[in-house]
Amino acid sequence: MQPGVLRKAFTNEQGLVQFLQGKGASPKVIASIVSRYPRAITRSIEHLAQRWELWRIIFKADAEIVSIVDRSPESFFRSSDNGNLEKNIAFLISLGLNTKDLHRLLTTAPRTFSNSLELNKQMVEFLEDICAELGGKNPEQFPKEVISRNLYILIRSTKRVKTNIKILRTTLELKDSELLALLQGPGAEILDLSSDYLKKNFKNIQQKMISVGCKKADIKKLIISYPMILYIGLNTLNSKLDCLLRGGITIKQILEKPKVLDYSTQNITDRLEELQRVGYDFQKNGINILDSSRKRFDAKIEKLSTSADN
């Protein structure tokens, strides 16, 4: 039981049950919500109805909301301030974020909507200033581009994001225009990382890539084209690279197609074994096949197996 619930003079368990049943929630789902987030029973019917209507601005159907509340009761019941929620929704829409973006935000980073409006405005103004400082032509558009790519940005501090931008600039020795292009593209996706983790991973990547014959310029190109590599932990990255190199793939090919590192070590190992079995030549045919969907990969293996048998 959450301590605050015991101190509440008003609880509305029966009203909550009836309200959620009216929206299509099963008794099992309701029991699960209340057991995981008891504070839910302190909300009045008026509050619940108003909050539901605000969520319906973002979600098309009650069933979608029931599904989200079941998965994360806190996202719906954590804040009791409907006025703040309404202001945040209006503010985020004013940035140009569409319903799909808001849907992703509310399901992935719901705390964005219980932040004070001032806190969200602070991050948006900070991002506009960064864009203007780097010579961007459209600072008002920049926050939308960053938020669409990084749903966690509004629940991080401006201090963390500022430090991460500085790390990217200094470690990669980027000009203003290069840094802006990176932040407007996939670089936005790593801005929410812990600054220590970012620094540590950059150092690890540098050491590993130099050990397999890469130059400084190669490392810069790799991170600019595939910033998500900075998300990958040291041991995981090492095992993926070692696995690819043992499988007959060159470091040059990995630098040209770094998205192969998206896959798990197990997935890479399995695919390499299957390709080896059918005599696939990476030097002749390239490594695009490793980055294909399961369906396309299986179809290619089947085709290669047939031609090998004939």
C-alpha cells in the first residue's frame, strides 16, 4: 500500500471500479491496476472522466487507453493535476508534434506530461538556443525534430543534454554545421544517455576500433553515421565485432554498413553460420544480407541452398 493512500480521507474504490468497467476494463485488469497503484482509488469520478477525455485527444479508442493503463497505471494516475496535463498537451501540439508522436510519448515517457509546463518549456527553449548558436535556419522546428527522435529528452535535465552535446563536439572535433546535422539526425537519439556512460563508451569504441586497424577519421565517420553505437556496452560491442571479423567480414565493410551492429551477437552468429553453410562470399557480395529482415534472409538462404544443390 502506498503510504499516502492511508492518509487520504477520501477513497473511491467502488467508483474507480465502475468507471474502468464502463471503459471496457475487465475485473482482472482493474484488480491488477489497483494492486500495483493503490493511489488510483483516491481519484474522484469527475477527475477520472476529465483525465480520460484529455487522453482521448491522443488515443482513438477507450480500449487503447485501458491497455496503456493496464501496462503502466502510474502513467494515468501518478499526477492529479489535469490542468497541467491539458496545458502540456496543448504545448506539445503547438511544437508541431502530431498525434502519433504524442501517442509514442505518452506510452514511452509518460512523465513528460506530469512535468510542470515550465520544465518542458525550459528544455524546448534550450534546444532552440542550441540550434540558433550552431547557425540553424529554423530554431523553432528543431525541438520537434529532436523530441520525435528521442522520446526521453523532456524527462532529462538541460544540464545532461548540454554536457552530452559538448562531449560529441569535442570528442569528434565537429564544426558547428556538422554538429547541427548530427543533432538533427540520428545523433538526437543518444542525447538522453548518462554523460559518464557516453564518455566511457566513446573511449571504448576508440580503443577497440584502433586495435582492429581503424584511423581517427574512420571512428568519426562511424559515430556520425551510426551514433547508436554509443548505446552499446563494451563487452557486447567487442563480441559483435569479433564475431563479424571471425566470420570473414572486413572492418571496412562494417564501417560502410554499421547497422549490422543492431543485431544481437547470437543473431549475427546464427546468420554467419547459415551463410557459411551455403558458401556465401562476403567479399564478392557484400554484407547487406546481414541487415535484411528475417523473411528476406530466409528466402535468400533458400535460394542459395537450391543453387548450391544444383
